[in-house]
Amino acid sequence: MGKASTDPKARVRKLMKAGKVKKKCCRSKPRCKRCPVLALQKAKADLSKAA
């Protein structure tokens, strides 16, 4: 799919536009499932696992 699939930030940005991830973190403990911080961590983990 190009750069979007290799860049974790781009992947999270796409999820934000789709409404799957919130624009700002609400900093709740534990992190909510729509948290952008959590989404970025997950995208980075998926990328490292695929490589």
C-alpha cells in the first residue's frame, strides 16, 4: 500500500480520519481503547513484528 503501511504515524492518522481513534489523548488510566498513544504503540509493534 506504499508509505502508509510502513509509517506508524501515517497509519494512526488514517485511523483518526476514519473515526476509529480520537484526536487527543484523554490521559485516563488505564488508556482507553480509542487512545492515539495506544494506537501508535500498537502500530509500531505491528511494524516491528512484520519486519
